[in-house]
Amino acid sequence: MLIFCFFSFVAGAQEVEITDYSATTSLGESFNFKDKKIVFKEVLEDSRCPDDVTCIWAGEAKILVEIVEGNKSLGTKIISLRSNAVTNAPGLASFFNEDVKIKFLSLSPYPKTSRKIKASDYQLKLKITENLEN
């Protein structure tokens, strides 16, 4: 399931339009942006501390994403997502242009000791912000 939201803001006298795109994608799905796709390929590791446990270290999840243009892969990146923290992905922005900022907002479901997460259950929420000068 792909959920897509679009927001646009105009920043005062500088005539810069800031456009936000948000999406939630499942494993194997892609988020289309401009002429490229960000494909959620795989959860490589999920060592986030389960909700029902007290941990010394909060842990992290590592995901693999691929950037595709047309039918051609431009490359893959491993993104480390910390527990309950927004993760900037400056390495992915280089596939677009300097006015594009990509953030990974969350990976769900969050681990619990009472259940094992199947790969097909994972969903990745991301946000792309683009600054457009008028």
C-alpha cells in the first residue's frame, strides 16, 4: 500500500516555494519523485529495542533502497534508521539535485518481544522536501 501526501508552502519575500512530498511504502514498493523512483528493497537488520523491553542502547534498523530512473538502476544505498528518530539521507539527495532533501521518518511495525515481524509487514515512511525558486 502506497500512501502519498503533497504539501506546498511559499516562504515570504524570498519567493522560494517549499514543497513537501510524503509517502508510506511497503517492502518492494517505490516512491516516484520527478523522473526517478526510490525503491524500498529490503530490511537488512532490525536491532531496535522492542517496545516492551528496557534497553541500554535503542538500536537501529538498516534498510536497502535503490534509486531507479526509467528501467536503469542508478545505485543502492544502505540507510541506518535510529529508534524513533528522523533520519536525513543526504547520500540519496545526490541522485536528484541540491534543492532536494530526503528524510526517513519511520520504519514500522516497531519490534515487540511477543511477535516476529515478517518482511512483508514492514512499511517505510519518508518525506522529500524540494525548494523551488520562483
